[in-house]
Amino acid sequence: MAYLWLILSGACSVVASVALKAAGAAAAHGPTPSLLTQALPYAGAIGAYGLGFGFYALALRQLDLTLAYPLMVACAIAGVFVYGLLSGTETITAMRMAGAAFIAVGVFLVSK
């Protein structure tokens, strides 16, 4: 169950990051949105980070910190890559893919 909490924590981090990216992009383009429209993505990001914090705290009840943190971050990195690939708004280069692969290898080694 602890690994499920880590995956959910990483997913919440991805949702929060995407919300912050969307808020920044909306602010940079077009007319100035209303205060409510500006605040919603930020509030969503804060909520997602808070929920992710709770999932991470649940995972730490059963896992060592030296294992839990790298796995949670690896889940978030993988989620961001999936977002980038599916959205088409992010550039996924061979160098970035190699970096993600090195992170995956590092997480594998830490887990042993």
C-alpha cells in the first residue's frame, strides 16, 4: 500500500506542476484575466500539493525516507514526461530522455 501512496503523491505533484504551468501561460497571453480566473489554478496547485503531502506522509509510515523520496520524485518525473508527450507543449529531447533514464537507474539502485 505504501507504494500506492508514493505513486499518488507523485501524481499530485504532476497535477500541481501542470496547474502552475497553465496559470503562468494564461497570465502571459491575452487580456488580463479576472482575479478569480487567476486564482483558481494556483488554488488547485496548492490543493494538489497538500493532498500529495498527505499521501507522502502515509507512505513514510511504512518506508524508509531514503527509499520513499527517490521513488516519489521518480514518479513525478515520469508523470511530467507523460504530460509533455501527450500535451505536445513540452520538448522531449534525447538528452532529457537520457537524464530521466539515469534517474530511473539511480532509483533502482537506491531501492536495492
